[in-house]
Amino acid sequence: MAETRSTCPYCGVGCGVIIESEGAQISGVRGDPDHPANFGRLCTKGSTLHLTATPEVLQTRRLLTPQWRPQRGGAMQPLGWSDATARIADKLDAIRAEHGPDAIAFYISGQLLTEDYHAFNKLARGLVGTNNIDSNSRLCMSSAVVGYKQSLGADAPPCSYEDLNHADCVFITGANPAWAHPVLFRRLEDARAARPDMKLVVVDPRRTESAEFADLHLQIAPGTDVALCLGMLHACIWEEWLDRDFIAAHTEGFAALKDLVRGMPPREAARICGIALDDLMQAAQWFARSPATLSLYCQGLNQSSSGTAKNTALINLHLATGQIGRAGAGPFSLTGQPNAMGGREAGGMATLLPGHRDPGSAAHRDEIARLWGVPALPETPGKTAVELFEAAARGEIKALWIACTNPAQSMPDQALVRRALERCELVILQEAFADTATAAYADLLLPAATWGEKEGTVTNSERRISRVRAAVPPPGQARPDWQIVCDVAQQLEARWRPGQPSLFAHTGSEALWLEHREATRGRDLDISGLSYALLDAQGPQQWPFPEGATKGTARLYQDGHFATANGRARFIAKPYQPAADKPDARYPLVLNTGRMRDQWHGMSRSGVVGRLFSHEGTPALRMSPQDLPRRGLSDGDLVRVRSRRGELVLPLLADEGIKPAQAYVAMHWGQEFVSGRSAQGQALLGINAATQSAYCPDSKQPELKFSSVSVERLELP
Ligand code: SF4
């Protein structure tokens, strides 16, 4: 039996795993005791990873050969790799010639490795000549990116997991780490056991498993986070709980924020949030007066039409109370996906360039063009996820290349997404798992290698870069994602840059990583001192790790110097705005979505493991028991959930953790489990038939967690 050290491919905690294999078969997995993210622990998902690679799964659930669909609506047919890449190159060439480079778009994934991101980005921007490259990370953390940049000057979470051991107050808001980041939550439980005086505040519209563990649960009305933070800041000003020395020495913009906060006294904030004034005051006091306060936050802040305002409102609190740049203190955004951070570093999104550069800056575009050896990068702004599918639905995007994600399940407003996929002339889906909802819309299916089969790196929530290693070869004809990209790119180079040396002649993932590394040199995330060899010898490392450094950086801004032009952090004064999809008499309930403990995203991977359904095996709409009698409903009814976009049919479950006038459904349930239809009567599948695509104006992140709905008993014939 062989053992290979690698990283879990599920969540952003980024746990180290040891893969056990016999020949070409993965036979087991256990936590890596030496990995600094988990020290040997794994959650239910991580500890069953080997069951996603059994011979049966490989034969029945994996995509093993390239396939193409000669006719829309017809069956797929296998074809060889050289035919597949030539067919793609011919079609992309024709589309670019007729419609221009912006008729081509790429929709990729926070589950790709950094090397894959680099290859896709270079293909889109450096060769095709479009900024139309975005990622499903748009759905989970783009508000955190913009929040950090606006407030602190760079997209850099300043904290480490180790800060849990130093925090006196942990403020969890818009996150349920007990289920979504389980190994990190175990670290919090340990830290709390060691420091019994630690205060834990959880802000969540639902009484989650994380909230059950808290000293104080602020069960705010959905979407009212900004009002809460403004009210808490008002309390801090009124009670003189500010760190005025820190504000004077290290920040700017406090006067404008103070003016805004004047209009949100704690009593008014508590009224908007639907919580007790005393609870708001207690939370403000613990946040400000504890020696060190660490906040942990995720989709509850990010997936919102005011996602950036929610992020900056929380960071304002940290700056005003000096709770940043010290052990145990700081605003710590948790990433959902295993390599959302790596995608940000590689600039694999419409609004980013490699090395935390800005595609709107001519100087930044020139720097990357020089590094890649191309004449120039495109200027026209790229389309973000929702914009991209909207443009495709209008017929402006002709070719869409999707990798390692399932937008026909995971994007909001499925009626729009499916119209978009149908309207594209060419849909390429590069995937490890066959039969995702998106595969039904693909003209070409490209089999990708996945966890346990490919080499590269990922970065977790605490800026820690870990190696991902292949324990076995990919099954069938599956190939690493970066290699598929490079193969097609070389076909395109033969058409577009004949006779010139190839920019994509990489023979391994390390060559791509070295190019990526060069793009970080001298930037805030500088990793010029890292190498595969160093990661192999010394284990995972946190950035920045510039050339000459002997170790990574656990904590940022300890000297009070921030990444803004003048070194001062900025207070951002954004008012509270209600969510976009207003409840009314027809749609009186607010539908929230979130994660289950044992499933991952659209279940492409976790759904192949039978035992992961033992915790929750069927979808359900959860509502407050108080709401049921007055709406003529009973626990166990089959109900129709209607939004302005579509409707779903689900069993109803009474849940004491949900407040009246709200409803909740887990985000994972797709076409196998939930039937529905669009407002126009088109059959739609999965819970995102009902969700909405309104997005934050700054981050373009859609508001998946707030949809106005009605719920009625389904009368069976
Ligand atoms: Fe994997 Fe996240 Fe579980 Fe760790 S906590 S084992 S990274 S799913």
C-alpha cells in the first residue's frame, strides 16, 4: 500500500489528508497529523473521500472519454482527444472571427487548482483576448474580496486559524461553521474549553448548530446585518468603547461614518433586526471590550445585494475598536470552496488579474502581458457570473466553456441560466463526474482528472498554500484540467499565432505554478520565496512568503500599516438597505438557503457516498411551527413553494430554529430530488428554480439567501 499526502477537495478549511492506495486504486484516507489546518482531524466528508473513488464510482459516475453531441437534444457520442480539441479550436476560431473575442466566455470553479486557474486565465485573456472569465467563487466570496479591498486596501484575510487560541470574543456572523467548516469548529470548541471565559456570539436568522453553542445568539431578521453593525458601532461611540488612538493613528474616514451611524441608534437597529436591545448592547460590549475579538464570517454576509456593505460594516467595527492586527483579533472571512483563495490569487475572475491586480488598470494589464509574453491584455471589462449568463441569454455569448462546476443547478434563477445555455452555439463542459444537470446542455464533454489524480496547489481560508498530489492515475481518458486547457490553447495558437513559440507548452503543473508565482513578486501576496520543493520539504505555508523569507506570515497589519496607498485603513460609510426581493402579500415569506453537514455543493462528489445521506436523506422546506396552523399547513405536508421566478415541490418540516415568516431549504438539492417549474411553466429542477439573481453593485455577488416566497399545501388528486 502506498501513502500520498494531499489536501481535502471540499471546503476552505483545507485539511491535509493522507491517501492510501493500492496500485491504481485509492483504498483509504485519513487526516494528516502534520498538516497545520487540521492536525489529523477530518469531518464526515473528508473521512469518506476514498468512497468517491471506488471502482463502482469510477465505472458508473465518472466521465471517462471525451464526448460530443452531433445534434442538440440528441445523444452524446465518444470521440478521441485530438478530435475533441480540434473541434473546439475550429469552433472557437470561427466564433471569434465572426463575433469577436467577447462572444467567448469561461465559467470556472473554486474547486480547480491554482495551476488550472492560471491556465484558463492565460487562455482567456492572453490568447482569446477576452476578460469574460468568471468563477463560481462569485457566488460565495466576491463580497469578501471587495470588502477587504475597500477597507484594508488588499484582498488579504489578516488572520489565522491559530487566532482562535488567542481570542477572548469570537463573533460568528453569517456562517455556520459547525456544519460548513467542521474541523475549524472543532478547533473553536477546543479553544473554548481551554479558555472558559471566551465569549461566543453567533449572528444568524436561524438557530443553527453553531448558535446552539453560543453565549449569545442574535437571531436577526434576514438581510439586516448592516443595521446590526451600525447599531453596535453607535453603542460603542455612545459608551466610549472606541479605540481612539488606533482610529487616529491608522485609519481615515471615521467622521463620515460617525455621521451615518448617528441615524442608526441601537434601539432602531434592534427594531430593524428584530432582536432585544439588551442583546445588541451586550454583543457590542463583548466585541469592543474583550482584549481580542475575532470575527468569522461567510455566505450570510456575502450572498447579498448589499454583500460588500455587510463586509465593510463588520470591518468598520474592528477598526473602530482596534480589534485587528493582534493575536486573536481581526475580521476573518472563511472561504467556502477549497481553492477560492487560489482563484483570487491567480486572478481567475472577471474583476481580477493575477497577483491581486486590477483589469481596469492599464499598468497592471501591461505587467501581466509582459509576464505572459503576449502583446496586450483586453481592456473591455469582463462579465461576472450573473452578467455572463444574462448576456448568453440575450445571445451575446456564443461559446461558453464551463469547468468543474454545475451552473444548471447552482446558479440562481434557473429559468435564466437554462435559457442562456440553450442559446449558446457551443457549450463545453469539462468535468470529472458525468450526468450533472449542466451536462444535458453540453455540446462537448471533456473528462477531467479530480482529487487523488492530479498535481498542484490550493490556498485555504488562512492564506495557507498546500500541495495537492496524485495518488493514482486518472481513470479512462481523463486528464488534468490545466492539460486540457493547454491542449486546446496549442490548437488555437496554430491558427492564431502560427510559427511563434507556444505559450502553453507546459509539461507539468509546476511550470504553470512558477509562472503564477512570478505574477505575485513584489505584490501583497508575494510568494516568490516558495517552491514546490519547499512545500514538499517544509509543508504548507501562509503567504506572503517573499524571496529570502524563512517562514510564512501568520498575521497581517501587525504594525498598523494597511495595504492602502497611504497605509491607513478606510472606514466605509454605507447605509443599511433592505434586500432586493421585497416580501409582499403574494410572497410573504423569506426563503433562506444554506449548507447541510454532510453534503457538498451540488452533490456531484458527496452524492456518490451512500453514508453521507444518513444525516439528512431527503430535501425539506423548514418553517417555524408557529407559522403552520395560521397558514393551513401541517408538519409533513407536501407543499408548493412559489417565488417570482419559479416554484418547487417539497415536503414541509416544522423547525423551532426558524423564526415566523421565514423558510429555509438546504442549497444542495438538485434535479434528482426537487422538481419545479419556472414562472413561464418550463420544467426546472433543483432549489434554485426559486432563488433570485439580484446582486451586490460592488461585488456582483447574487443574493442567494433571500427570496420572497409563498408556501401552500399541495392538494394531491
Ligand atoms: Fe475537508 Fe473541510 Fe471537512 Fe476539512 S473540514 S475534512 S477541508 S470538508
